[in-house]
Amino acid sequence: MDDTGCHILHVDMDAFYASVEVRDRPELAGRPVIVGGASGRSVVLSATYPARAFGVRSAMPMSQALRLCPQATVIPPRHALYGAVSKEVMAIFRSVTPLVQPLSLDEAFLDVSGARRLLGSPSAIAELIRRQVAEQQQITCSVGVAPNNFLAKLGSVRCKPDGLLVIPAAGVLEFLHPLPVSALWGVGAKTGSALRRLGLLTVGDVARAPVSSLEAEIGKAAAAHLHALAWGRDDRDVQSVVAEKSVGAEETFDVDQDDPAVIRRELLRLSRRTAGALRSSGHAARTIVVKLRKADFKTITRSRTLPEPTSETQLIYATACALYEASGLSTQARLRLVGVRATGLVPATASGTQLVLGDSRASWRDAESAVDAIAGKFGSDAVRPASLVRRPVRD
């Protein structure tokens, strides 16, 4: 495998959430599986490749997905479990090289320049990573190997699922130029339409087009960006330390809600997810933000900066409820969506929480650490507050 001139890997888990669920329920192997809410306005978070064969895609409304694939098994998400698996996968990457730039829970760039002497060629390192992920986590990943980030990500996309694609430096243009213009980063519907007006349908067309023509249609900065990519140029380095700016979660109700008890219960659920994400990433937050979207789609946000950074569910929830009450929407306003977000992140070890003798928060921290350990093994619903446990319907 000719990996001459290649030192960047893009590793992407295959249908990550769905693959983790199938791993834990092997009877579903080879069947269409969708991860997401079961009804109403819920959207698809992940789908197995048998489900994708019917046209199911991430971010698609669940109602549409089930019309396309009514035989699919729908599984509610277990975010804490996915976070735990992601940490294990990232640990595999970092055992290869310290130059790892996570892009999300399930994908990352790796610069393996310094690992070649010990572990072999870039393609051999990619095979090692794929083998370790499969052996340790029983899921698959796809890897693009290329001279830069842009090309490596293109490679991983085009060898899914469970594949490896090497784009050698000498073969970049042969690989890149036949691709559609949508393969270029930054080309969405609007830019794609502008390029089509110029008669540019492939990456090669963009590369050969006069830059002045591109500038006239899409602007100077965008033209320079796309022209460089079209020639396979991407000078960005792998950033091994990328500071997280915020974490959070939001939920769209199946039916617009005006019951404050229902809304507070959802705020509790979202506060748990946000706090869990903070603890999983080793952060605490200075500011809590609540997002409230009314039935008429008007969106209101409220925030509060805390005296000390926190990752505690109870404090985040109490703050979220206070912001909800202060918004003036807790009486009669019908809400379509609510969200909880934590910003102003600092390392948990630097949060400087002041310990007070007899402070009950220490007990909450211990309890939440125990819940995190259980959730990482059995899923986020293994232990829940009593208010989030659905009561059985009695005949």
C-alpha cells in the first residue's frame, strides 16, 4: 500500500451509537436499527447500515425514518455509555501518538509522523488502530490516510464502513479531481448552486477555473479557500489540545408543553446529561444557560454565572429551574423545546471548589461519581432520579 507522503489519519467510527447498541444486543446484528426517540418530533441520532440502505440518515425526523424503514428496531440513546466508549477509543489513538485532535465523540485526526519508527508505516498504524478498536470495543472504524487533514477525512468517508483508504501524495489529484464539488469543505447548497451557475460540477472544474471568476461569484475568501482545497492543499496542523467551549443538551417535545412540572422534569433530564458530559470531559462550568423555544418558534435564552465552577447535577438543575422561572414562561406559555448548556469551561482540577465542614454537596459529588461509574457500564438509565422513572400504566 503506497502511503508515500502521508502522515495524517482521520479515524471515524462506523454508525457509532448504533454500533455500540448492536454490540450490546448481538441479536440485532445485520438488522436495521435506529437510535433516537421513538415518536413525534424526535430525530435519528444514528442508524445501522442496513437501515441506511432504506434511506435512513442521521438528523432525519424519526417519523420519516420509520416510514422509510418500518421494520427498524428503535433504541433510545444512552449518552453516558457512548461517552465512556469514546474515551476508550480516544485512549487507543493516544497510545499511538499524542497528536490527536478529536472532532466529536466518534472521530479524530491523528498526526503519526513521530510514531513511524516504532509502529511502522502510516497504513500499518491505521491497520493497528482498526484492529485494536475491533478487539477492545467490538465495533468498527474507517480510516483515511493522506498528506493532510482534508484529504484524510475524504478518504475515511469514501471507504465506509469498516475500510481503509490511502491517498498517496503522488495520487492526490487523480483521486480528488473527479469528485463532485460537494466534496469540498464549505460547499453547501448555496455555494453549490453558485458553482453550478459557473458550470463547475467537479473538484477538477473548480481547480481549473480562474480564481477571479470564483471571487466574483462567491467572494474573495471563499474563492481562495475552495481553490486551495481543489488542488489538495490544506496547511492546518493537527491540534492536540482543542479547548471545549461548552457542553449541553436539548430536547424537542413530542407535543408542545405548558405544564411546568413536565418542563422541570425535562430540565432535570437535560441537567443530568450536561453534568455527566462535564464530568466525563474533566471540566466544570462557570455559566449555565437555559434555552426555551415557544410554540411560535420564538427562542429565549437565559444565563447565570455561578460563584464557583461546577459539574454537579443538582446545582445545574437548580440554576436551570431558576432561569426558567425568571424567564416569565412558567405560566401558560407553551414550549416546543428546552435546552440546558454549560459554558465558561475550566478543568475540574482547577475549579477551586471551597470545601465546607458538613457541606452536603460533598455527598452529592460522591453519589454522582458512583452513578457515572454505573452509567458507563450499564447505560444512563440504569440509575435515575425517581421523578424520571415512568410509572407503569394500570388497567
